[in-house]
Amino acid sequence: MNMKSLLSDDVVAVRGVLTDTHPVDLHALGLAGAIDRLALPLRKRGTVVHLEAPHHGMEVDRHSATLLYRAAQELLSNVYKFAQASAVTVRLGCVTHGMSHGVQLKVTDDGGGFDVPAAMVGRHSGMGLRLMRMTVGLAGGEVTIDSSAAAGTCVTVALPLD
């Protein structure tokens, strides 16, 4: 197989993963499996991807699962396009805050990082992150972004389950 064909196959795989907003296999694979599938283009590129799902099989309603899938889609897409990371960790798990329960998605990479405040106000950058933050907020959750050139980026998406 020639290089042009390989690149074309990768572009098709990346486009499919990046535009698949409600995957048909979300129910079959579960949230963790569907998110793991999103990491395929990164793995093909040589990026080491660790998926941690200590509460595999946890009950997450369809709306929350779809929202977390879309958040993972945006975050892994950003890692692929911008971070130049050699390793990414995706952690999906339950969290408890006092009497309330929630689910948390955390995506951490060792890439170059970015200026978070600038991305949140720029006209031509950060739209995906801003839309994700707004959508998660409307669902009663929150998004936390920590990034630096020395430490890479860590984005945490937390949604209530109660």
C-alpha cells in the first residue's frame, strides 16, 4: 500500500471519528468502549493512549453518555490536531461530592499546552472548547482546563448523575 493511500485512510478514519456525534455502537460498546474507539487515530499515529475506566459498566443515562462522548470527541480531536503529545490518558469514572454522585471524564496529555484564557475569548480559536463548556454547563456540569507548555493539558468534564 502506498503512502498516499495510507494517509487517505487515516483522514477518512479521523473524519469519521470526529464527525460521529451519536455513534451507533455507543450502546453496544458502552461509553468507555466508544471513547476508546475515538483514540484509534492517535494510536495509529504512534501516540500512547491509556484508557482508565475503573467503574466500567456504571449506569450513565443516555443524555449524559452522549454528552461525555462528544466531549471526549472534541478533546481527543484537539490532542490529535494541536497537542503534539506522545502520551494521552483518558479516565472515565464515578465521583462523589458530599451527597451527590456524578461521572467525570478527564483527558490528560503531555503535549505543548496552550493559553487557556486566550482560547476562551479568541475569535478564531477555542470554539469547540467553548461550546463544550456551555453544553456541559447547561446540563448542570462543569469543565476545568489546566494547560501549560511544561506540563501539557488536563481537561476535566464533570456531570451530575443525581
